[in-house]
Amino acid sequence: MAFEVQQGQIDNNLLLMLVGDIDEEAVFPSLKNLTGEIYIDLKSVSSINSIGIRAWILWFGEMASVKFNFINCPKAMVMQMNMVEGFLPQGAQVKTLQVPFYCENCDEEKDIVFEVGKEIQIQGGQILLKFDKDRVCGPGCEPELDVNESKYFRFLINGGQSQAA
């Protein structure tokens, strides 16, 4: 899927919605003169490859005086946050991310958006998940995390985001 950046607003701040594959064909817009706070919605990013990661890091490096807030981060992006040093810009915060679940009763995989500081809490350097299972699946179901909890949320601790909770 071709990559594009759509613009909007959230809380009187610029909102950039990234859509498609972040790869060798992805072109990021020049935003060198921006300051303040920007929200980056990653919900529609379908994949990212090594060339896309390089372009991503260079693009965010152009905007040193901007505070970034990431929302709706899909699993593909969370994995990069955990594996690639410098993937998240300095001082950036992840506000919401998709958390993968699997329900054996329903035989379904579900990605549920959780908010850092609400369903995902950080206490004493540990991640605590607090959520209603009925929100993930139907009554009587026992949905399970479909990722390794300590690895999936590691960037929240290692990235210095522990102040967010």
C-alpha cells in the first residue's frame, strides 16, 4: 500500500496520520520549521522495513524542537520501538497502542487500543495491565495476551516513559 501522510488536528495541535507501508518508496514531508507538540497517528501503518526505519529516524531527526505524541501504535511499530535504538525521538511519548489478544473460545485475534496511564500502568519499573476482559471479548471469554508482555511493553520502561504513568 502506497505511503501517505494526512494532516488534521487534535487538542489544537497538528495531527499527522501515517497511512500505508513505510518502505523504500515512503516519502516523508519536510517539517523542519515546526515546533511545539505534534500527534502522530500510526493506526493505518501496515508495515515498516529497514529502509523505512532509516527514513523514519532521519525524518524525526529533522524536528529536534518538537514534542511527539504517538497514538494508535500497531504491533509492527511497537516491535520497532523495542528493537531499534533511537526509533522513538528523544522526549516522545506513546499515548495509546494496540495490544494483541487471542480468545480460544471465539477463536479470534483482536487488537485492542490501550492507553498508557490507564489500561497500561507503570509502577516501580513494572508494567501492570488493568482492563475489563469483556471489553476485549464477550462475557465468559478468557482472552489472553498474544504477545510476551515483558518484551512487548519493554520500550515503555527502557524508553524513559515511566514518568507517563
